Amino acid sequence: MVPEGIDVADLSAQLSEDGVAFSNPELAHDADVQAPIEAALQDSHGIAVVDVYPQRLADARDIAQELQDATGLDTVIVQTVRNVSAVSDTYPRATLESVQGDIPQGMNQVALLDQFYTGVDPFGLPWPLIVAAICILIAGCGILAFKTATGSKV
């Protein structure tokens, strides 16, 4: 259940803009605070920092789910005064629960995102670049083998 006082529409609008949302109105419009957080986010991810003390830990997950449904983001992380919770179309639920349980209360959002991403992708490798490099290497080897087999000068 989303706790009273959470303006899902406002948080969703903020997330849709740049992936960062604050329930605190001053922080919600502070570009200096939001810029480093936005830079730390992966594509199609968002983080909402809400100043509530949920009665149940599952309430933070409910907030995250509502925000994901409203924005269409792949992954939404919600940081409350009490805990961190996330929902994702990419990461398995067990992985999310393991990672969010290791994040301490009160952590700044850039450090939180760094710890979150390290936990969900412990290798942190840029897989698309690695796959592209391997494809280029295989294509180069194929061209070289073809030229060698046909007697063309390399």
C-alpha cells in the first residue's frame, strides 16, 4: 500500500523528466543536487527519494511499482527514510531483494546507485562493447581467412 502523503503523480512526472524524483519540493527543483544522481543512473532507470517512514517495508516496493507503472521505466528504485526498494523488468526479484537489503539507511543517492549497480551486475562489464569487439574480431579473421584461401594479397 502506498503510504498517505505520497504524491505518485508528482514523483512520476519528475521521473519522466530526468529519472530523478524527490518528495522534498526544494530538492525536487535543485539541479545541482539532481545532476550527479542523474549521471549515475543507467538508461531507463529512475530513483525516487521519498521522505516517509513506511509502516511496512513492503510499502516502499508498492511505491516503486506504482512509479514504474506510471512512467514505463525499466527499473525504479525508491529510497525512504527506512529502506530502499526496487522493481525491475530486467533484474530478478531475488537479486533486487538481496541488493536492497545490503544498502544502509541514509546513504547518498550516488553511492546508493553505485552499490545497487555493483550488486545487480557484480562484473560491471560493458557487455555490448565486448560483444561488438568479438564480432569485429571474428569478421576480421573471416576476411583474412577468405583472402588467404583465395590467394588474394593481404
